[in-house]
Amino acid sequence: MVEIITDASKMPFGQYKDYPMVNVPAEYLLFLHDNNRAGRVSDYITANMDVLIKEVKTGKNKRLSK
């Protein structure tokens, strides 16, 4: 069974483990994607790519709260 990761899901690994996905910094998620390290969160990143890129470009990374 494949786990569907949503904004409310907890980040399953890494520096932001246990943070809700919506609160993981866009830069970090894009880094994982660009370096083929996204693993189980790859589909989440791909589905939210436009929003993540916009957050990075505008500097409006309002994500960091656990």
C-alpha cells in the first residue's frame, strides 16, 4: 500500500522529521527533489512544485513551525 502524503502528513525523514509537510521549508523540499533524495515525499513535492518554487522566488517561506 502506497502512503499518500498530504500537507498534514509528518515529514518521514531528515532534518525536518515529524514536522507537518506544509511546514517543511520549500528550499529543503526542492533540494531533496533536485538531488534525487526525495524518496517517499517525491509525489508530494511534484504535486506542489509550483507553490514551492513561488515561495522560494518571493521569499515567502512561511512554513517553519512544528
